[in-house]
Amino acid sequence: MKKGKLFATLLCSASMVMGSMVPTIPAMADAMKVVTLGADLSEDQKNTMLRYFKVDSSQAQIIYVTNQDERDHLSAYVPLEQIGTRTVSCAYVKPTTSGGIKVRTANLNWVTCNMIASSLSTSGVTNCEVVAACPFEVSGTGALTGIQMAYETASGEKLDETKKELATEEMVVTGNLADSVGQNDATTVINQAKMQVIADNIQNADDIYNIVVNISNNNNVSLSDDEINTIVNLLKQIAEQNYDYSEMQETLERVNDNVTGQADESDDSSDEEDTDSIVDNVDQSALGDNVIESSTEDPGLAEETGADSSAEEQWEEFPTEDGTENTDDASADDTAEDGSEENTDGDISEVGDGSDTTDEITDVSQLATDFLSDDAKAKFDQAKTFCKGEYEGDEDALYEAMGADAASTVTLDSDTANKLSIKVLQKYLGILGNGAVSYETDGTEQYVTPELNMLDKELKKLFGIDVIDDGATSEDIDVLGTAVSSEDKETLYKDTMKFFEKLYGEVTDTYDGADASEDVTIDDSAADEVGEDSYDEAIAEEDYEE
């Protein structure tokens, strides 16, 4: 694949997520801060990122972004090999009430602060601060996934779907153009043309064509006819959305000054540092030496740190978000503590063979739960008890989780049981962390509670139950492999769903036996989420009939 196409594909992956999030909290401008952490980072790396952001769970909501999150959002648009197998980039987002869009990046060697600011403006964001970073160099597309999740969570604002799609297209067009003319020139042409089209409300295609040609000539940027026509088509769609230029002006002018070299670094709007700015207040020492950085507020930072080296040179080293083809810096991070290489190419070993496929997590006690609410943490603790009983054969734990009549019918060896427990609990932890944010109905739901519907889908993948073959290889599909029979996998899946149904006070035909519908306590929170009337309808279905 040509680099231009690769750039476009990855840029598409970065911004397509803009169309998928649903707000779950009221707007809390200048108050709510959200951090997203790549779920495939080690615990030490996650803590490093929190130190870099100068934040902890008491100061911001923390969301863990998994590779499955990226695949769920992007796989319809992006080849899975382009998405990669690990999500490692992180983001810190704070909606604001003024100041435009301000962005800082660290260790992102393709996605720039100006690209992020521009895409956010097109998607409808007006004021926001963003810090996007990783403990080691990567492309940064995963950070953009997190940024979109974090912004809609923090602001409580659902961005317009059409504008989010246009933001995606803008990123694709800019990426393709950057491949031939360079990132700054590509951003300059599109940004200046966008400014003029929106400010002057230009919607005629011929007029837009003339604007693009004039701007490219004025900036000594040579464009082909196809490139011009592509830009014109994008800008015509943008013009039809009737953006308010006054809301975008501060951001677009800042981006323009940065990429054209007109920014006056000495022209600081305040002699004193804004101590509440997340962009200005990071711990640069947390990431070590030789960290490439960029900032819309410090345009010289990219040159000082080497972040403005050629995209072609950078991409040859880091072609995917997870860095799996990098042979230098990133390879060090793909090495386990025992000296063996971690499996990051999508191939998996059977869980029962003793190989470590859990990115340094070797015991459920290593799973961090500090970010959970008290109620979520209590549910997670009960899930740990169930896993100990069901998978590891601890009868007392199983009785505690499921009652005195419970019995484990599948025997797993200790290594397989431990690894299965980790996988199930990792999935549940991710759902507890951001399930309410990322859940989208698709018409196949059999539960009232979103967490149960998400768990059902994830557990079917883990146990290899009714998995649709989409050509993908994933370490989270049929994790038991040939170590466990298909019949036993089915039993483990059903038993696991029985537990979670009991935990959330719901029941379906997953329960076997005539008394399945008796003595079930309905979780009030489930009814609250859908409304009393719709809940009554849900429990009136034939699964509940005698």
C-alpha cells in the first residue's frame, strides 16, 4: 500500500470515532476532566502517563480504551491490520468556555497538535484543551480515539453526526495531501481555504475552486488537478453546514500561524503561566529524555524536540498505532520482563500452554480498580469471587457468588483457570470503566442493562461461541483454544452469564431449569436506565412466562 493511502487510512481511523460516542453526563465546562489510557499499556506505563498528565483518579475520570474499542468503532472503515493489535496512546481532555482549541502532543510521531486541533474544530468542538501522549513513540491514531471518547464524556455534548463525518474526511484529505506536499503545506492550504469559505459563506463550487488555486499559489504549493478537486469537494460539504466562523476563528487562526511560521512565540497573552491549563502543565521528566513534543501554544516545541522531521522518515519506523513493525524504540516496549517478546502480531497461543498473553498481568490482583465507583468496585469484587469459584474450583467462593446449590462442572488446570479469570475480568473492568459511554444498541439486545449486553458479546468472543469470521485474528477470540472442548466452553460461557445476570438482577433463557425466574431481585439501576414503562415491557417477554 502506498504511504499516502496508509496515512489516509490511519487518519480515518483516528477521526471516525467522532461519530460514535453518546453523552452520559451533564455539561461541566471548565470543571470535568477526563483521561483515557491505552488498555494495553503495562501498569507502570499507565502510571507514567498519569505522572506526565499530573493527574490522578481524584482529579479526573479515567477511561481505559481497548483495542476492541478501536475495532468496534473503526473496523467498518479501516482494515484491521491498519488498526493494529494494541492500544497504547493516551489523552487528557478538559472542555473549556473560551480560548479555542489548544493541543499538546508527546511521543506522537505522525499526528500533530495542529491536525488534532483542526479535526476537532470541524467536528464542532469550539473550546477545549487536549494533551495526547504515549510512553514511547507511536503514530498517535489511538490517542485521537481516546480524545473523542473523552471530549463527549467530559462535556456531555453529542457532536453533530454530519460534522463528525466531515472531520473524518478532512483528516483523510489532509493526510493524502501531506504525503505529496508535506504536513505544514497540506494543513496550510486546507486550513486557509476552510477559513475563507466559512468566513465568507462561499458555497459555489467554482468560487471554492478559485480559492483553493489562489491559496496554493500564494503559498508556493503545487497541487494536481485531482488534489484540487478533492479539496473543493470537501470544502463544498463543509460550507453547507453553516458553521459560525466566530466560534472557530481563534482555533483556525492559531493553526494557520503555527503551520505558516507566523506565530510570534514572544507574544504571550499572559506574563504568568496558567496553572489550571493542562496543556501548559505537564511533567516532561516523566517520559524520560529525547521525547518529541508539539504544542499549538508553543510552535517552536516541535522543532526543538525533533517532532517536525519528515513524515516519510517517521512512518517507515512506526507504521501502525501499536508500533508492531518498529524495530528500534518500540521493540523495547514489546519485550516482557523475562526477556521474551510479547505477542503483538495478532497470533495467539493456547491459554493452557503456559505462555503469557496478558501484557504483564499474571494475577487478577494486578488489575487496577481505583478509577471505579464504590458500586462498580463492589460488582467487580463479586466477579473476582465468581471467577475464583467457577474457573479455579474454589467451592466456597462459588457458593458465595452463586448460592449453596451452585456446582462447577468443568475442571480447568490452574494456569488455564488463572488466565481465563484475567481475560474475563479485564473485559468486565473495561466495561465498568467506560461501558455506559461506548455502548450502542444494534437491535439484538436481550438484556435491559447495557453492561450485560456488552458482556454477552465479549464473552461469546472469549469462549468462541457464535463468533462471526471477519478475517480478523485476535488474542481475545476463543482464548481457550484446543485446551478445552467446545462443549465445556459452552458450559463455561453459560455459567458465567448466569453469574452476571444474577449480579444485575436479570434473567433470560441462559438460566436452565423450571425455577429460573423465581427469587430474582431486579437491579433498580437497570430500570432507571430505560424508564419504568420500558422496563415493565422488557420483563413481560416470554422468557419470564411460566
